[in-house]
Amino acid sequence: MLGMDKLLELQELDSAIDRLEHRRAQLEAGEELAAARRAMEEAESQLGELRLASDAVDAESRRLEHEIDSIGAKLAAEEKRMYDGSIVNAKELEALQHEITSLKERRSRAEDDLLELMERREDLDPRAAEAATEVGAARSRVEDLGGDAVREFDEIAAELSAKRAEREALASAFDEELLELYEDLRRQKHGVGAAAIVEGVCQACHEKLSAVELDRLKHADGVKRCEYCRRIVVFV
Ligand SMILES: [Zn+2]
């Protein structure tokens, strides 16, 4: 039967072509690029959130600073009134003292809040810087992948046409019946129609053939098949 001796070579070529086609389909679907884009969008949205939080802290800090200043000004005015002798009425003086105490409390609360905001800012700043770095890395990965995909696509196209030509030349020397059986098996069995027998083991299904069966196969004429997976087997 013509081609039996070249069957494993044909299988190897076909498997290589299958791998290349699979890779090309992956590139066409752009899965890696899409994943990189998603990662970039995620990093960008994280950075956006951190920046929003940072802006909110800034705005609230400014408001508090302003409040502290205005309380300070009010306090200075009230304290001046307290000591400049303009108030002699004891009740009025008591009310003023009360007002000063309450202003001081308000200022102290505002200062505490401001301090808390500064701590929050210290926490946010490095996180935002880290997120910005991540965005930069994700963005260049997207750009790299885009360029790499184009290059790889061209390489695969060239390799595929070379391998297909090689395959065609090889297959033309095969007995048609053998080729049909092989191709049928490839369709049924995940692209593998022929396998080597190494030390009594079928290299496709990895079952060890019985001694009796091995002996029978070795002496049989024509196409030999694995007793387990039914693929065509070749003794090497
Ligand atoms: Zn097998």
C-alpha cells in the first residue's frame, strides 16, 4: 500500500497545519488583544476612581481650610471684643465667653477633619501613582500586541502555504484508499489518524497492545490499526 512508510510524516505535517490554523483563528478572533484592552480599560477606570476620590478630598480640604480661617477671624474679633473693655455687662460677657469656647471647639473639630483628609490623601496618592503606572503598562501592551499580531499573522500565512504545498506533494504519492481512511480517522479522532507504535504502545491513545496482537500486526499485510483507538499504526 503506497504511502504507509510516509504516513507519520504526513500526520506530522497535518498536525503542524492544524496548529497553525488554530493559532491564526485565535489571532483573527483577537482574543489576546481583546483581553489586553479589557485589562487596560479596567486599569483606566480604577485610576479614574482614584482621581475622583482625590479631587473630592482636595475640595473638602479647601472647604475646611476656609472654614478654619473664617472661624479664626471670628475668634480674633470676639477675643478682641472680650478684652477691649467694650463689654461691661456680666451676662453679655458670659455669652461672649460661651461663643468663644464654641468657636474654639468648632475650629478644633475642623482641624481634626482636615488632618484625617490629609491622611486619606497620603493613602490615595501612591495608589493613584501605581494605577497610572499600570495604565501605562497596559496601554503599551495593547500597542505591542496589535503590532505583534500583524507580524505573526504574516508569518503564519507564509508557513501555512509552505506546509500545505509540502503536504500536497507528499499526499500525491499515497494510495487513495489509505489516504481516505487516514483523513476519515483524522476527522473522527481529534486530527490524529495515524500513530507510531513505540515499545508496543500506541502513541495516540497510549494503550499497550497485547503481545498476541502486536505479533499479529507485525505479520499482517496492508493497513494496521490500533486495537483500542482504531487509528492506523506504524511500527517504528
Ligand atoms: Zn491507539
